Amino acid sequence: MLSSRMSKSSSAAKRLSMIREPYKRRRVEFYFLTVLSLVIALAGLWYGPGRFVVAFNSDCTNCVPDSAAISLCIWIAWAWVLVVVLTAIRHQLKAFWLFLAAPFSLYWPVMWIKAGACDLIGRCG
């Protein structure tokens, strides 16, 4: 009688763990996408305005960003947008947390595209 109770409780625990497992997996996936979004945003900040702010404070003869750096920033911004869209598809409203990184990844690309210096795919003239 005691062994049947233990087997029932252990099978209930197994069922409960099977129910909780997808939620844990989705939470870990969301954390991974959030960290990936932040890493991409910080890369966009570094290759965009961050690197030229550091260079501007030192003695440099040409502290103006070139078209390759701006093009790289635009492609990094597209990668960030892709991560946000994938997160929105998979995690719906939780994806709004990723917009905290938007200024870091989108500021320079939007500024250069609105100014007409570059297009959406990174061709700068």
C-alpha cells in the first residue's frame, strides 16, 4: 500500500515536471534572445557613435565616420530588428523589453538614413 502511494506521487511529480519543462525552456530562450539583443545593440553603439566619441577625445586627424562604418551600423541595426521580430513572434508582449536597447542600435542608422546619406541596405554615398 505504501509503495502504491509512492509510485502515484512520483508519477504525479513526473507529470508536473513535464508540464513545467516547456515553460522553463521558453524562459531560457527569452533570456538568450534578450542577451543577444543587448550584445547586438552594444555592437551597434560601439561601431557607431561610441568609437568616434573615443577617437574624438584623443588626438586624431580624421574623426569623421566613413561610409563603411555607417554601413556596418545599418546592418547591425537590421540584425537587431531581426532578433526583436523573432522574439515578438515567439514571446509576444515580452518582446517590448527588448526596445530598451533600441536607442543604442538604431540611433545612427536612422539618423543617416533620414539625412539621405545612406539607404536602407547600407549603401552610403
